[in-house]
Amino acid sequence: MPELPEVEVTRRSFADAIEGATVLQARLGKPLRWPLGLSPERLVGARVGAVSRRGKYLWLPLSRPAVSGGLLLHLGMSGSLAFTPGSATPAAGIHDHFDLQTDRGLLRLTDPRRFGAVVWSEAVAANPAAKLLSGLGLEPFDPRFDGAHLHAGLHGRRVAVKLALLAGDIVVGAGNIYACEALFLAGIDPRLAAAKLSRPRAERLAQAVRSVLAQALEAGGTTLRDFKDAHGVAGSFQMQARVYGREGQPCLSCSTPIRRIVQGQRSTFFCPQCQKR
């Protein structure tokens, strides 16, 4: 599943190329999670603004005299965006569900499982975009995200600290892989009750979340199956993982075998020696 680093890497890979482009045509394939919300023909002639990201959503602003708003895009569980520069239009495959043809190139959403979305909204602050984004926590690189914020958000929560991170209402971006890695870096057992995390440990964890996500961005994200950016380049963070996917292998810090458990139907990897409750 594409997480925040993969979505941000995708954004960076096509945002500059498409900004300022004029929409020539929009095509819908099979239905995605939610309807587009307007006729694709109404997008023709719109000018593309600066692409931004909020959590795992991308905002593609579009403006013209008759249309002002934008498209909120989500990659779902297996989706990807590809940008093909120039005037060529590659033939659509059975899993290609949205095309935005511009005078600078084609932006295409491919999603085999169709959990992705392309939704029209008159503004980020207007529905349906506002509703979809309303439950998101702080961005991990927001200066307001620190140990105090994390500690306050975990207060009173009985769930395991890893599950609290995955919820995304305290901070966005700490998906399954990155939560495992951040907890290892901070030396915190993922089974620890969230409310029991002390303020100093919360500060270490906040710093670890930012550090791991920064490393993932630098590595182009994580490619375990088929993630690629808008130019078809795979990520390599999986090669740097210290616990994720390493069940039974020696910890890189203490040589204790890495354990795997299941939390919230997701695999959790941790070192029982380095990570303390």
C-alpha cells in the first residue's frame, strides 16, 4: 500500500512537469471508490496549478472561467500515477481508470484493485475534500509535531502504541513499515500501551518518525511489490529496513532474532532485546 513517502515521491516526480499545463481531455475508466463528481468534459480547458499533498492525498488544482476547484487523488491500496510527457497518448489498459491529457503530457491513474479515487471538489476546504481530509493528524515535518504533541495525542489510549501511530489522527505518514522502523529506532516495544509512553520517550519517537520518513523520501519510497513513481522508478527504502520483513534474522544492533507478530491485522516486526515496554 502506498504510504506518505510513496505519495510524496510520486508528487515530486510529476508536479513541476504538469504545473501550468492546460487540460485537453479527461477520460474515466471503470468506477473507482467514489464518483468523480462532475462530467469529465468540464475539465477541458482548465489550467493546472501547483500540486500539493495532504497525508496520502494529492490535490491537483484546476482553474478556468467556468470551473474553479481541483481533483483530490488517492492511490488506494495498489494504485500508481504515471506521467508521460509530450503529445503521445499510450493505449489505456484494463486497470487504467483515469486519464488527464494536457498540452504537456498525460497523467494516468492505474489501480488494479480500484480502491483509489479521483474526486472533484470546489476547494480543499470545501466538501467532499474537506470531509475526506478532516480526520488527518499533523504532517510529520510540521514544526508543531513534537514529543509534546505526540504525548498528548496518546494520552488515555489503551491500544498499543503502534496501532495509535497507524490511526493517523495524531500524525500522518507513519504507515506500517515506517511505524515498525520508527519504534525500533526509538527503542520502544510496539506492544506498549499508548497511554504508558512517557514524555521523553514520546519525544524520541517523534524524532524517529521524522527521521525514518526523511530516509524513505531520500530513498524514493518503498517498493515491496509494484510501487513506482510517475516516471516508473522504484523505491529502495526496503533495502535499508532494520526490522521490517526481517523475521528470524539477527538484529543489526544486538544480533537477537527479529520477531514478527500481528497487530490490527498487520505484521509488526521488532527486536525483543532493543525495544522495551
